[in-house]
Amino acid sequence: MDAAEMKKQFANQIRSGESVDDRFVVSEKFLARKKDGNPFLTLAFSDKTGVVKGVAWDDAENLARTVAIGDIVHVTGVANQYRETIQIIVKSMAAVPRDTVEPSDFIASTRRNTDQMMERLMKVADTIKTPHLKALLAAFWEDDDFVRQFKTAPAAKKMHHAYIGGLLEHTLSLALLADRVAEHYGGIDRDMLIAGAILHDIGKTRELEYENRIDYSMAGRLMSHIVIGIEMIEKKIAAMNHFPPVPALLLKHMVISHHGSRELGSPEPPKTLESVLLNYLDEIDAKINGIREFMASHEPGAEWTSYHKLLERFFYKGT
Amino acid sequence: MDAAEMKKQFANQIRSGESVDDRFVVSEKFLARKKDGNPFLTLAFSDKTGVVKGVAWDDAENLARTVAIGDIVHVTGVANQYRETIQIIVKSMAAVPRDTVEPSDFIASTRRNTDQMMERLMKVADTIKTPHLKALLAAFWEDDDFVRQFKTAPAAKKMHHAYIGGLLEHTLSLALLADRVAEHYGGIDRDMLIAGAILHDIGKTRELEYENRIDYSMAGRLMSHIVIGIEMIEKKIAAMNHFPPVPALLLKHMVISHHGSRELGSPEPPKTLESVLLNYLDEIDAKINGIREFMASHEPGAEWTSYHKLLERFFYKGT
Amino acid sequence: MDAAEMKKQFANQIRSGESVDDRFVVSEKFLARKKDGNPFLTLAFSDKTGVVKGVAWDDAENLARTVAIGDIVHVTGVANQYRETIQIIVKSMAAVPRDTVEPSDFIASTRRNTDQMMERLMKVADTIKTPHLKALLAAFWEDDDFVRQFKTAPAAKKMHHAYIGGLLEHTLSLALLADRVAEHYGGIDRDMLIAGAILHDIGKTRELEYENRIDYSMAGRLMSHIVIGIEMIEKKIAAMNHFPPVPALLLKHMVISHHGSRELGSPEPPKTLESVLLNYLDEIDAKINGIREFMASHEPGAEWTSYHKLLERFFYKGT
Amino acid sequence: MDAAEMKKQFANQIRSGESVDDRFVVSEKFLARKKDGNPFLTLAFSDKTGVVKGVAWDDAENLARTVAIGDIVHVTGVANQYRETIQIIVKSMAAVPRDTVEPSDFIASTRRNTDQMMERLMKVADTIKTPHLKALLAAFWEDDDFVRQFKTAPAAKKMHHAYIGGLLEHTLSLALLADRVAEHYGGIDRDMLIAGAILHDIGKTRELEYENRIDYSMAGRLMSHIVIGIEMIEKKIAAMNHFPPVPALLLKHMVISHHGSRELGSPEPPKTLESVLLNYLDEIDAKINGIREFMASHEPGAEWTSYHKLLERFFYKGT
Amino acid sequence: MDAAEMKKQFANQIRSGESVDDRFVVSEKFLARKKDGNPFLTLAFSDKTGVVKGVAWDDAENLARTVAIGDIVHVTGVANQYRETIQIIVKSMAAVPRDTVEPSDFIASTRRNTDQMMERLMKVADTIKTPHLKALLAAFWEDDDFVRQFKTAPAAKKMHHAYIGGLLEHTLSLALLADRVAEHYGGIDRDMLIAGAILHDIGKTRELEYENRIDYSMAGRLMSHIVIGIEMIEKKIAAMNHFPPVPALLLKHMVISHHGSRELGSPEPPKTLESVLLNYLDEIDAKINGIREFMASHEPGAEWTSYHKLLERFFYKGT
Amino acid sequence: MDAAEMKKQFANQIRSGESVDDRFVVSEKFLARKKDGNPFLTLAFSDKTGVVKGVAWDDAENLARTVAIGDIVHVTGVANQYRETIQIIVKSMAAVPRDTVEPSDFIASTRRNTDQMMERLMKVADTIKTPHLKALLAAFWEDDDFVRQFKTAPAAKKMHHAYIGGLLEHTLSLALLADRVAEHYGGIDRDMLIAGAILHDIGKTRELEYENRIDYSMAGRLMSHIVIGIEMIEKKIAAMNHFPPVPALLLKHMVISHHGSRELGSPEPPKTLESVLLNYLDEIDAKINGIREFMASHEPGAEWTSYHKLLERFFYKGT
């Protein structure tokens, strides 16, 4: 990585008239055809700061063949303004090896140490006493492919924890929050709550693609992370042979219902105390993280953030 | 069955003051406690015409132990009116063997021949040419447990095809309707559409309980028939070893999206032409069946039905 | 209280044909007129178990004058069924002194010790370090009228903590929950969060009437507990003379926004981290309490509750 | 009318056990079949106070033939309670001539003088100066069938002005209100506003049936009063030959858009100042009339009404 | 048409800095006034590829007089970027005769043969056996003005079949689809269904303007195609003299209710089996056509479309 | 004011490439940091015609210190296009004294005379006869700070009466409209209606900032004008000592409920005849004013306005 060249141009700062000569991720690629029948290539280039459009008028078919969505490419060209947006008129574009770049230039990452977070999460999991739940989590931890993806995946494309390691960061925060709240109310099955918190979003390891850029995968668009997560849990449970059926249903119900209502994507609403609680705690963790990220994207000095379009309000952040 | 005694009293016709002496299914059972500490038993009794409440003041704990929800019991007692409803004051209640009753007295059944419907559906399935889809359906047909449940299950607790054999009747009707429409539009993958039509509701075989009465099962309430159906398909696909991954996703997407929107219980909306079409055809078949059943429940002579509470309108049925 | 006669008939257990001879709270009273011009009196009688309708055909105008809504009266008469409901045909009805009855027969109360809860809440308040917030809470604690009402008021007419002492029970639970969560996230003003949790619902001391029965007061119907609460806080703040203006706005915002959205009655949605968090924690405490009360109203033995009409689902409570 | 016998039993006051021997309107009639194959007749009887159910066990087919929905019949029988409702067990039932009854016993009427109201409305219409609008209204006034229906029709089945003459009463009130408001704002075409106010609901003369009882007509259910009204106006305009096309569109738009939005039944929302204003004034007149009727149905003495289910609140009416 | 000059510049491809010298349709025209009091003219120019803004600083009042919305004009000038959009600074602009241009350059057309489609539709209409429905359709076919408009009109401004001939294409597809489905269910009045399918959207011939460009007409905006269609049918029915009243209501109901609900613009929801079915089939035909057009606007190679803003999802189109 | 320099450049007319040299209000100011660590300043400049963005690359920290949001500054620089918007590259920027500018250049004002409007409103208030209501209004008129703010405040940031003096203009119009309507219906407390109309929006004097530009104040965002208004009224009532409690509740209810429903920001819906009426009249005055302003922003000549995004329709304004 020492040899990795530093990136100097970033997607959200390129201005009209500027020469472009740097590396970007290809995040969209459509081959189109002009009225005179000649092909051209419309593109989008991304890095950790955002996305910038591009167009290649010459050699379009050849370029379309040689670069793929997700590739890191070296682009030269000139930026100009077209309609509502900046667009790079591409002169040349060629894929570069991944080991010649600094990955964190292209996709944002958690600021926290993923190994430490993983270790911390496993410790929380170790406090679970119910044998079959403990065994199920152990089965996930022993699955190296899973652990690698789980430590890398973001928790979302936008909105909250939308960065490499975000899924683990969100999961750990939620598990610790559940741990704080579990004993406030009597009658809560603490082990079920903690296990649900740890497993609720594991489908996101396959719902999203997060090699170089974050986007939905084909499986994500067609199945949703909830259904993918159920398949992952069911597969591990089937391999265990001895997981009792009622707790299996109750655990899967935690995953199925964790969005809280059908409108929000859960085929069934929460019907147990543990799933009702998990839904609220998950919403707290997502919203507080999202709002804090939004506040942090504003420099100190102003008391109010700009308007948050999705949440439809200004936030007061103090000075 | 010859020996089966004919049922004479039906749930929706019992009137205040009437003596009760007949068989019913126990569909609800709660042990409660009076102010003076003595237990009593609240019950619900059902048959093919509906449900009637019941209460046992004496010997409550013993009765609670000896009958289970779903049992067919012989009840004696007197009906009276309590608040908004008729209620049987139970004098005696005892389970009777299932072979001493006529099952169709207790739960409504399709008026059509299920063997013939099954045969017809298999013929439609046979017109599918894509090898892996054909093989998947064959795997279901060869699964005797599945076929038995699939021929018996209702399609719903209320609203449409809510009777024994209703799932098969609805599935066959939908598959034939899909067959009529498939070639109207170019670019439709007919085999995918037909396979999706046949498999879209198979999760209902486990979402509902339909032994003696129709109700949601524990798995149904906690998981929904959509997620159950995905588990059933995934299990068959996993056993096939060679099912190609993209068609597997597309087929599962048909099941996942067949309610059309998150509000209606689909975690993802339809994103392929075939799934868009399946969603509409399913809605047509459910609505037309439901409205026709509703019209048929009114005697000839009146042009209009009574008010349909769920669909919020009167229907014109002509004379 | 020793002399208080035990109540034997309860509103939710009176059956058609039964003689009535016991005390109830008058919770509704309308003087109406028959076609022949003679007046009659429609009534509702309540106790801790619910409400039963009543009608007095004779001496209606006199009775209307001598009893008031909220009075405890001794009623004699006969219960019969009228349309969808049980109704007492009143023969006699006369107010009885409050000290001849056991108040807890007429209105449900918290099962917990209110003095201990109050003491515990004051201890939580004592952990607040910000001087003006600490002083404001002290001002409330020194207001004997307020403390008396605060220890007695229910938190709602229905749904959750709908019993004498329910407001205090809910407030204490919320303050303790806030205490558990406050330090999970950095950047939260713990003192503001705790103060907001303690004061968020104080308007309910005047929104509801809870002498003998729970109902909305005139001020509650016309102003809502949120606006009443703001008036109460503003009055205390004005008397303090030195409460800094920005924290005053931020604290009042906690109260104004604690329902989370306009649809749910908050004129402004939460715009600070603390108010976002308070809104979720309040919802958790209300929902978990409500669902647990609902589960507890079912006898052990059944795994599922009956259908919860407002939350539109069955709940799994286990055995 | 002198000979008309006074009605003594009214639908909303019949109690269980009472003998029935009086005249009612037949408002529903369904021939059904018992399990043993014998027919019975379910009925509903109405008068100005409401509706009561009925059933005839004997001679059902004959009775079904000899009475029609809308007939006034003399009924004898006994009232009892069946499930949630009072029901007359019919012994005999025979149609009586309309001139032997007092019509106002069967269907409520405006308390105001319809001739005077009609005269007053025509005077308002006379203040319109635009020739084609004046001529169009004249064409309606000269249509005797229309005037007769317009003076008799109710404005609704429920909710507001739901009585004979209610349409005229509502129309007059709205026209006078429009007159008061028309000149408050500059740029309003007063003549268009007044003409729209007068004609906005004329389709209700055919949307509803109001001979003996108020119910939707077949045309009303299938077409809505908005579309019926457009047909009525278009027919008159076509007969005039010289009505200019743009004002014709603008006037019809007043009728089409007067419910304010698609959700409320207007195919297009108001797009002119006059139609925006008409929509609000119509809503004021309907709501104020409806709430005042609701308040008036409560005896003096209580400050608050009972709960208004549709408007979802209690109203404060003062003492 | 031989002499028609080929258009070379298209609205969606004009870039900043480019000289403009070609023909466009004037689709918007507003005369505005600068701070110094001088007038200027803001314009929009359209062709089959879309719309581009324009502004004329000089000679504005004269230009405003000499060109009308809907004219085809020859424009010269320079394109530049203004705020979020490309804008032509107009140097000269003059109307050109319609026969010197190729109409299909300015407004998109169906790719199918309208005469053949019309013939096919008439054949479907011929299969109707009910005399009055057959006669009504014949009355439309004999109305040359109607047929000419019906063969030309688009089915919408956007979304589906939004091109010349689109109404006929949609109507034919729907009628053939109805034909396939009509006999799948018993109890459907096939003739009513087919007649409804053919007539459901005829109001669009007047709801839209489609001379040179597609936009709503004044009648369309003020009345909606549903009400216009009813007027057209009612006029033909009135001229027939013998059309029976009940079928007339039922047929008009097909048109009135074909959007399915008030929210979507139907004053009454479908209340007959035929209208329920028509509503779904209409929605299938519109959606499938719209999605296929959207898929087809993407070049082969990519599996997924771009994001569909109105339907709020990506579509999988395969490769 | 004579010496005030005329403003020549206006925010909504600055074009790319233009030199900027004029006065504007600073309406946004955020200090940001480039990748290389150097600070820059993003700005927004407003005047009565709208808002234009700005950026200062040099001397950013110094500029950030010396100008405040709300200052009028003299700006020099060059305008260019950046992404979707025009942006001034600031060369210099310095605050100018308020008395060297013409205030009406920076913020739009009512076209009517505020002194005359105030006088007129006080006359309407004088027609109130109920002593405590009359006295309460007098208390407001005697509060010079209040009157000054009340005569200056706008009624909104956007949509309707969004200009200096707009609150008074709207309040006067509403009071006069209420006066016209009050006597149309019997049973309306005219004094309560008029008093409510006058006071309903007084919280807007503090909800908005309107020195040089219109924006929400901190109190406005955190409390809403409804709650602020209640605090203002309660303070005056408390100072009067003798205001009777029930009318105080009813008056405050007019303010609390005047948006008509929770969704629209009223914590309680209208529950008195007067508050129901006030809500509709307020909506009429806001909508009619808003639509007329929108129509007036279009030059004569075109019959239709452009599309109104919030009201989702085109309006017909005639020629």
C-alpha cells in the first residue's frame, strides 16, 4: 500500500472547466446511441465523497467492453456543466490494479477498529446462556466467510452507518443498547433479545455490494435483507439438527418483524415483547447515528443544520 | 362415514333460549377467574357456518384439561344472549372421535373435485419447458406430504377461497388465467409466470391450520406465508444441487413480491414483468372469487347485495 | 375506611335478569324526552372493572338534579339486555359519602407504592447537575398541590398506565430508562434528557379527571396535555426570574415534541438529539407497559392473547 | 290527511318483548333459506326515528311477492333481541295506502317552509346578471319536474340535511353564504359563484330515493350525484343552443370539483378562484349544519355532546 | 412530404454554446417584464425528444403576437445554460407551414399501423351480440370526427401509450385482453365487458391536445376524461332513443369506475363484476406498456434499468 | 432615506458571467474546509426577489467573523454557474449601515397602508361587546412592542401573505370575513369568533424573523406559533386577574385548534362551532390570497398559470 498513489481529485469538488486526471470507481455504465447511429457511453464515477457523471463520445464500444461496473479506473478528460450537473468528457479510461490505490479513497469506512468491535460483539454473545442460541451464534462465528463479510459490510446505502464496517458498528451498538435495556423491564427473555439484536441485519452482508462502492446487489433488490437473513439463519439451524422449533420461530420472528410494520418492509409486525423492543432500539440506533452524522457534516459555528430532506426538518445542534 | 351422525344445530342459527345438544369444534378456550376466586372457562365453538361463544361455570379446570383447541366435542347446554352475542351455557362437553362425524359439517370445502383439480394443475405444470422449473415442480409433486397438504389447505381464513381445497382451487384458477394472458404481451417468460403462479401461495399450507377449523398457525403468525414459502422453495432448490442462481432469485422474487407492495406484506415490490403481471392476476382471482362468493350468499330477487364492509360498497348483482 | 362496605357487584360482570343493589360512580348522565313528552334519564355507571349503562324511567328530572357526574351512588334496579348492551333499569339511586366506600373499588390503582416511587424519582432528579434544571424541578417538588396531583394522576384514560398513580409510575420508569440509555451515546445532554423525561407528561395532571373515574377534563379536551404542560412549566420558569432563555426553549421543546410527529399531536417534531431520544423511550415505555397489561389480563395456559384491536395483532405471550 | 291514523310505535324505541302493531316503511327485504330448505324473509322497517330489523318465518315467499321495498306496511308481531339487535318476529304484514298515513311519521322533513325557501332562492338567482347563467337557471325553474324534486330531495342519507327538503335548505343557505362572501375578495366572478352554489348538488335529486325513506338510488350508486348533475346541466345547456363554451366548462367545473379533491369524490380538484371558494363554503355549510343537528339531538344541561364517531371528537355545546 | 426538410437538432441533445437553427413546436409562451420595464418573452420549444426552454430579449411583444402555442416555428439563436437548465437565446422565430415539416419529428407516434388496429378493434366490437351495445358502438364508428380523433389521440401525456395513436393501441390491447379473460370466469357479461373496454377512455380524445405536441386541453383540465366520456356516450345514447336504461347505467358505470377508486379519480368505485375486472385489466395494460417502454429506453447490456421515479424502484430487464 | 442608493442587481436575475457589485442580505453562512485544510465560506444572499448562493475562497475566516446572518452587505465578485445553481464568487463583502439602503429592496412588503389596516382592525375589535374579550384585546393594543411587531410581521415564510405587514393584512381580512359570516348561522358567539380571528396567529410575531429577510426564529422552530401564541395570551390573561376561566379555555382553544387537525399542527381539532368556523375561514383567506398572488405573478395573456407544485395543479386565471 506504500506505493499507492494519493488521490487528489474528488468527485464532489470537480468544477466546470477543470482537467480531470485521477482514479475513480465506475458506478454506472450505459451504452447509448446518437441520432446518427453512433454509440456513446454514459458513465458515473464515484469515490468516498460522492458521484460525478461522465460521457465518452469516442471509442465507446471498446471502452464499454474493457471496463466493468465496480472497476477502479484512471480517467483523463475535462469537466463541464451539462444541464443540472457536472460531467466529465472522458478522453481516456483504463482499469488500474486494486493494490495500486488506497481503498479508503474510494469508499468511506468506519472510524473504529473492526477487530476490536468484533471481539467486543463476541463477548456480548458469550453472555447468552440459552444453549441453542449460544450454539447458533458460535456457528456464525466459525463461518470465516460470514465473519469476513460481516466485518466489512455497510449497514445501508445511505442514511445511517453507510460505510465499510457500518453493519458491525451498528450491530455492536444495538447489542450493547439492548444489554442496557434488557433488565429494565421484567419478563423479557434477555438471551432472545441479544441474539435478535446480533442477527437482525445479517442479510445485509448479501443485500449490498460494497467492493469499491456501496450499492444494492441483485439478491438485495429481489429478496430484501430480511428474507436473505432468514435463509442464512435457517441454513445454520438446519445444520445444527437439534435447534428446538419454537425458539427457532421466535428468533426468526425477531428478524422478520424488526422494521416494525408492513409499510416499512416487515411481512409481520412484532408480536413478542422482545421483538417490539428490538424494533424500537434498532430505530433509535439508526436515527441517532444518522442525525449525528448529519450534524457532524456541518462545521461548528452554526446552531442549526441545513434542512434534512428525508426527516423534513432542521436540527438544532448547538454551537 | 355411514355411521356418522348428522349434525342438526349450526353455529349461526342458534337462538337465545334454545337447548344445545350437538357437536362443534373448540376454536377458543381461555381459563378465567371470577372475583370470588373460582375458575370458569370461556369457549368458542365453530362449525362450517360460523362461530358461537360458550361458557362453563362448573368443573372448569377439569374441562380445560380434557379438551383441546381443535377438538370436536359434543356439547350440551342452553343458549342465551350475553351483551352483544349468543353464548352457550355449557352443561357437559366431551371430545368425540373424528370418524364419528361428517367432517364437512365442521369446515366448509370446495364444491369442486380436488383430485381433478390437482390433475389439471399438473397438466399446466407439464407445459413448462424450462428444465430447472419443470424439475422443481416435479420435486413438489413427488413430495407426498406437500401434495396432501396442498390439496387440503384453504387459501385464506376469510375473504376468498376460505375453505378446504381453496388453495388448490385458487392456484389452479390463477395458473389457467396466467396461461390465457401470458402470450398477450411479448417479452413475458411464460414458464416463469406459470411456475410463479403455481408456487406463489404454497406457504399457506403451513401458515394456516385447517384441521376441523381454519385459523392461523403459530408459524403463520410469526413468519407469514411469503417467508414460509421461500423456505419451502429454497429447501427443494438446495436438494436439486443444479438449479441456476439467477432463475432461483427471479422465481423467489415472484413469491416475495406477489402482494404488490410493502403495505400489503411483500418485502419487495414486483421488479420484473412476470412478477408485475402475477401480482395483478392474483388480485383479480382473489377479488372476483370473493365478490362472487359474497353475491352468491344473497338469495336471488334483490339487485343489490348488502354492504360489503371490507370493500366499502354495495355490489350490483342483477336479478 | 374500616366501616367501608365491600362492593360485591362489578360493572363487567352484571348479567341480564340480575338484581342490582350496590355502589357505582355516575360517569354519564343525559336527560332525554320520550315521544309522549315525558322525561327519562340515561346513565352510565362505572367502577374499576368497567362501565355499565343505566336508564331511569321514573322521577327522572328529580334524579337528574340530585346526582352529578362523578358522584358515587347506591343504585337499585334490575339489569336487562337492550340492543347490544346490558342496561340497569334504575329503581332508586342516591349519592353516598365518599368515606363509606373503598375508593379502590371504583377506580384502579397502581400496584406499587406511590411514596416510594416519588422518593425514587426525586433521587433521579437529584442527579441533575445543571443548576437551572435542578432548580426548576425543585420548584415543582415544593409545590404541594402539584405533588399531590402528580402522585395520583393516571397516565391515560386507556391503553397504558390507565390507573391512579399511573402517571408517576410511567414517569419514574421513563426517567430510569433514560438514565440507562443517556450515556450509551456521546453528545447527549443527560440533564436535559432526564429533566424532559420527568416533566414531559405533567400536563396530564390537569388533562384528566381522576376523582372516582378517569375521563378527560374540559381543559384536557380543549387544550391537550402538551399545551397545559407548557403553561405549567412557563409559569414556574417565570417565577424563577433567572432561567436562561435557550435552555428554556430546549426544555419546552422536549415537552412539545415528545409525541414525535404532528399526526400524533406534537405541534413540532423532535429537533434535538435529546428530544428524538425522549420520544422513542416514551413510546417504548407506553407500548411495553400496555402490551404487558394486555398479556397479564389473560390467564396462563394459552400461548397467544386474543386480538388487540388497536395494535391490530395477536401477541405471543408463551405459556 | 285528516283521516290519517297517528303512528304510536317508533323504530328506535321498540324493546324486546313488546308487541308490535303499527305502520313502517319496508327498507330492506331479502329472501333466504333455512338449512331444512324452507324459505324465510329478512326485513328492515324504518320510520323517521330510524330502522328496526324484522324476520318472517311463515308464508315468506308470499309476503316477499306482495310487499316491495319502499312500501308502507302495517306490521304485527313481537319484538325480541337477536344477537346485537332488536328484531320483529312478523306475524302479518300488508301494504297500506299512502293517503292513510301521515308521511312525516316515516321520513324526517325540514322544519322550514319549502315554498318560502324556493322563492328566496329564486330571488338570489335573479340577482345574477350574466345572461346565459340567468337563462340557464330560468330553464331549471321552468322545469316543473325538476322543481318538484328539488323542493323535496334531502341533501344526504346521513350526516347533514338528511331530511325531506334538506337539499333546498342546504342550497339556499349556501347561496346566501356565497352572496355574503362574494364581494369580500376582488376578482371573484360573483355570478359564476352564485350559479355554482345553486346547481352544485342538483344531481342529488336523482342520486337519492326519498319516497317514504332515504336511500341511494341505482343511478346514485352507479354514477354519483356529481356526474348525474353534469348530465342534467349539459342537457339544459344543449337545449339552449347559445350557451358560450368557456363559461359552460367553468360552470360544469364548479360542480365537478365541489368536493375539493379526488379522495372526496371530485374527478378534478378546484382550479378557479370561484370553485376553490365554493368547495370551502359547501364544506362550512355541511359541517356547521351537521354539528348543530348533532348538538341539538342532546338535551340541554350537559356541556359536552357524546362522542361523534365520524368526526372523532366530543363537541362542546355549552349549557 | 417529400419536400419536408429533415430536422437535425433535437430538444434533448442541445448543449450549451451550440448555435440553434431548426424547427420546434412552441409549447409555452409567457410575456414577462424586466425591472427596467422592458418586456421579454419566455418560451418552451418541444419536439418528439422533449422540451427545451427559450427566451427572447428583443422584439418580445411583436413575437408574442405573431406566434401561438402549438405553432411550429423556425428558431435561430444560441443555447446557453441558465440555472438548472439549457435555454435558447432566441434571435429570430417565425411560424412555418405544417406541410413543410415531417410531423413525426415533433411528436412521437405508435410504431403500429393505425388503420389495421382500427379494423381489428371493429372486428372485436362485431363479436358483441347484445343489440343495443352493438348499435351504440356502430354509432361511434359512423361518427367520422370521432373515428379520426380516436385513431390519432394519445392515451396519456406521460407514463404509458403517450404518443399519437396510443389511445387506439391501448384500447385494442385492452379489448383483446378482455376477450381472453372474459370466459375464464362464469357469470361475466362478456358483451358489457368488451363494450366497456372499447369505450372506457374515449374522453381522452378531448381531454388531450395532440396537434404537434401532447398536453391537456382546457376541457381535460376542468372536466377529466371520465366526465367527458360520459357526455359523449350519453349524447349517442340519447340519439338512439331506444337504449334501455339499466344497461345504460351499467355501461356508464364501467367508464365512471374504471380508475378503481376515488383517490385515482373515479367518482364511484367498481360495483359490478365487469367493472371490477375492467379496472384491473386496464391497470395491467397501462403498467405493462409503461414498464416495457421504460425498459426499451435502455440499451441492451445492463440487467437493470435506472430508477423509475414514479414507480419507485429499479426494474430487472435481463440482458 | 433620500441618500439611500438604488439597488440595481437583484437575486433572481443574476446570470452566469455577470460582475456583481451591489447590496444583499446575508441569509446563510457556513464555514467549511477544503481537502487541503484551508477554510472557505459558503453563503446565501437574498433580497426581495429571492436568494442567490455565494462562496468566498480567500480570507474566509476573517469574513466569517465580520458579517452576521441578517446583515446587509455590499458584495463584489463574479457570478458563475455551479452544478444546479448560480453562485457569486465573492471578492469583497462588507456590512453597510441599514440607513443607507432602501429596506423595501430587500424584503417584500404589503402594498397596503399598515396604519390604516391597524386602525380598521381596532374598529372591528371595538364591535366586541363581551367585556373580558374587549379588555383582553385592549391589553394587546396598549402593548407597544406587540403592536409594532404585529404591524410588521409577515404571515408566513412562503405560500401566503409572505411579506412585511402580511400578518396584519391576513388578520384584518379574516376578521372582516368572520364579521360577514358570523350572523349567517344562529348560535354562533360572534364576539368569540371575532376575538379568535384577531388573535389566532399572533404567535407569528415571534415564530418568524423578519429583519431584512423572512425566516423561522429559534423559538418558532422549537415551539410553533400556536404554542407561542398561547403563552402570549396566557400572560395577558394572568395580568388581568379577572378573566373568567371557561371563556379563557374557549378562546385559547380557538388558537390551539385553528389548523383544523393534528396532521396540520393543531394539538386538538376544533370542538366548538366558533373554532370549526374559524378554521375554515382561515383556510379560505390563506388559500385565496396564495392563489391570487400566484396568478398575479403571471403576465396577462395566458389563460392558465404554470404548475403549482404544492397545490399540485394548474390554475385557470382567464385572460
